[in-house]
Amino acid sequence: MDIYQIIALIAGVASVLLIARQIVWGWPLGIINVLALAVIYRETKMYANVALQITFFALSIYGWWSWGRKKNESEKGSIQKVKIPQLILYFLLAVILTFPIWFFIMKYTGSKIDPLLIFFDAITTSFSIVAQYMLARKYLQNWLMWMCADIIYIPVCIFNGLYVVSIFYIIIFSISINAYFNWKRQLRQ
């Protein structure tokens, strides 16, 4: 079993659990997770996901800064709910981003990987970018976007022999469901 997969699993699950509870220290654990995943995805030639980890690194620093910049608990950023038209735009953005990512990988990596697998690499990447941005902004519906990405990541990782990483995505898919309803309940209070 690859040590990077174990690091990604432990740091990633801990990160998502803390962030789901709105604990700022989930962000630095997320940085450890993305560094381990970058190595894993490079080894399996999932190039869009390598680039995604670099993006996550930057968005994690932004999330850490954004969530931690207030002086006291009452000032901390609260959960926000985006309106349906804005949510549709975020979803469409994720769908639209898929295609340039897909074409870029197809054209510039010289990859001999099945174009369908590259497409799934691109779609999980685009949904993850949008979800991570929404999470950094504390938008409730970030969890829905994560669920869209995670449900695709699971079979893609299994196909690529990344069994520990696929377990990671199963776990965070479950955490995302729970977090969505917890954040929704907190938003009503």
C-alpha cells in the first residue's frame, strides 16, 4: 500500500471532518492532503487532478485565511446559502470548465490514456475547483458540488487501482451528506 495514499486518506478525512464542523484547522490538514494527492495523481497520469491539487493548495490557503481572519467567534464568517440562479451558474461553470480542461490534457500531455478517462479526470477537476471555491466562501451548497465530484471520483480511482483513495472519496461523500444537512440546520438558527 502506497504511503501517499495513507497520508492522503488520514489528512483528507481529518480535514473534511474539521471543515464540516467549521474548524479552521481543517485547512492546513487539507494542504497535507493535496500535496499527497498531487504525488499520487502524477504517478497515475491523472494530469488534470495534479493541476487541481495545485489549485487546491492556493484555495486552501485562501480558505484558511478567510475563515481565520476574524478576531472573535461572533465575527467569524457565517454559512451562506446561494440562491437557485447562482447555484445553477456555479453548476454550469463546472460543466463548462470540463471541456477546456479535457481538451488541454488531450492536446498537450501527449497522453495515450483513454479519452473517456481523461474526460472523467477533467469533470472531477472542474467540479472540485468550483466546490472548493464555494467551501472557502462558506456556501452551504458547496457540499452538493462535492457530492457530484466524489460520486465520479470513486469509480475512477477504483479503475486506476487507487483503492485507498477511492475509500477516501466514499468517506468524504458520506461526510458531505452529513455536513450539508448540519450546515443547513445551522443556517436556519
